[in-house]
Amino acid sequence: MIETWLGRPHIITFIIVFLWGLYLMVAHHNLIRKLIGMYLVQTSVIFLFVTLGVKVGSTVPILHSTAAAINPADY
């Protein structure tokens, strides 16, 4: 199981940043620190969505006018 987690460092990063932000929001009474914690939680969730949305082997979705047949699965 450890090898699986080490193969996906973005999930470990998400968990660390999310828990760090959650700790800042719950443990501190200072409103600035709570805002920083909320920012960290928001950033970690967006980071997770971006990393999960990556398609391996995909290309940039630029269509050339000379392309006769376009395969949408490539994008």
C-alpha cells in the first residue's frame, strides 16, 4: 500500500495541505489565520481536481484546418 501512495505524490500533497489548512481553521482564534487556513483548503481541493483531470498521453486541443478526420478521444 505504501508503494501505491508513493506512486501518487499529488494525493499526498493534497492530504498534507488540506489537513494543514483544516488545522489552521480549527485550532486558531485569529481570523487572519483562519482565512489562511480556508485558502489552503480551497487551494488543495482545486489542486486535487486539476491533478485528477489529467489525461495521460493527451495533446493540446489545437485543431488545424488541414486535418481531415479529428478524433475527439485524443483530447
